[in-house]
Amino acid sequence: MTPILMLGAGRMGGAMVEGWLAADAFAASDLIIRDPHPGPSALAAAAAGAILNPPDADLARARTVVLAVKPQLWREAAAETAAWLASGAVIVSIAAGVTSRDIAKAFGGRCVARVMPTTAAAIGQGTASLYADDPAALARAHALFEPLGAVVDLNDEGLMHAATAVSGSAPAYLYAFIEALEAAGASAGLSQKEARRLARSTLTGAAALLARNGGEPAELRRQVTSPGGTTEAALNVLLGDTGLPPLLREAVAAAVRRSKELGG
């Protein structure tokens, strides 16, 4: 499955490269990176032996092609590279909203897998939603993403929109929540430094406990909620009619709509 051609190595593509190298899943020499503005991850991989921005003819060596450009740029990337690729190259796309059919057409009918990953792939804690109707393409996607964290197979490509909204975009939801909690702590009288440390360490610790125990979030919530106590008072707001449940439904629905729009 190597060499692996990375079409784009920005935030997400760079996280994948970092994760592979950290996990020794692939050697830097297994990677070909094409990016007109390479970032730190791409430059570090190049220093370790990856090929950065080679001549077009060298792209024919690639056996796996990761389409990691922004969704608005994917057609341009395909037009620039498809003619140079080997006929048996497998395309693995992380472009949100863009269908397998459109990608396959733009890449000359080559096999396609779609993946929606998260940037925690850089530290081996990523989550990737996978879809492919071709078993070989699905196996290729598994080989790429299993070293980077958890993988979830979807049996319907239409579910990629929901996976994008619930997983691919969700790290930003958590970061936004942490920002808001820090600000709320400061408004309650804590210094910004105190609010920052309390919010971040508490939430990362709670997430680690959830991951280790594998319990249901609802049960863990009940365990730390004393009847009539401070946590219950706060949860009455967060879980109220205008709290987190309706807000997250609206947020996920908005992300799903945008994913469909990006697919054009």
C-alpha cells in the first residue's frame, strides 16, 4: 500500500503524518507529500525522509492516495494529479461532504474509500468514520487509520454527513465548551489562570475516566450529582428546555446541512 501520496498536509493531513511516524506505522520514506504551502508536520516528515513536492511523474509510484485538501479544492487537486497516478492506486478521501461517486469519477474510476477523522490522530487518540463499497478500499482505509486510534465502519455513505457532525467537527464543540466554562469561572470570581487550569484539567480528567471505565455518560453523571446539591443546580440549567440537548441537536443538524452543501 506504499508509497502513500498525501494530497494536502494541513491541519488534518499533518496530524495523520505525525501519528503514523509516532506509531512507527509507516516510515517517512513511505510518504510522498504534495502541498504548495507545507506546514511543520510536512517539513518534519521531509527532514526524516519523506518526498516533498516531487515532479508530477513521480506520483505514479503511489499505491495509496490520501485526498486531504480542503473540500473546496478537491476538484483542482484531482485535475492536477489523476493523469499521473497508477491505474491501481486507491483513493482515500477525508474531504467532508464529497461523495465516493464524484471522487471516483474525478480520479478516472479508481477505487475510493471515504474517511472522516479527527486531529487527535496525531497522538494516536483519533476517531475515524470509514465508508467504502469496495472491500479492498475499505481494507486500505483500515490500514491507514487503525494505527491512529478508533475506527467505525459505516454501512451507508449517507451517514457520513452525520459522522462528520458528531465526530469530525466535535473536537471544536468541546474546545468551545471549555472556552465558555473558563469564561464562566472568571465571571464567578476566579482569576483567568485559575479558571483555565480548573476547567481544562477537570474536563480532560473526566474524559479519561470515561475512556478507562467504558461506562455510560448518564450513569457517570448520576454518580457525581448529589440530590439537591450544586451539580444538580447546574444540570437543571444545562439539561433544561433551552440547554445542551436542543442546542446540540441544532448544531449537529447545521453541520449535516453544511456537509451536504459541500458535496454540491
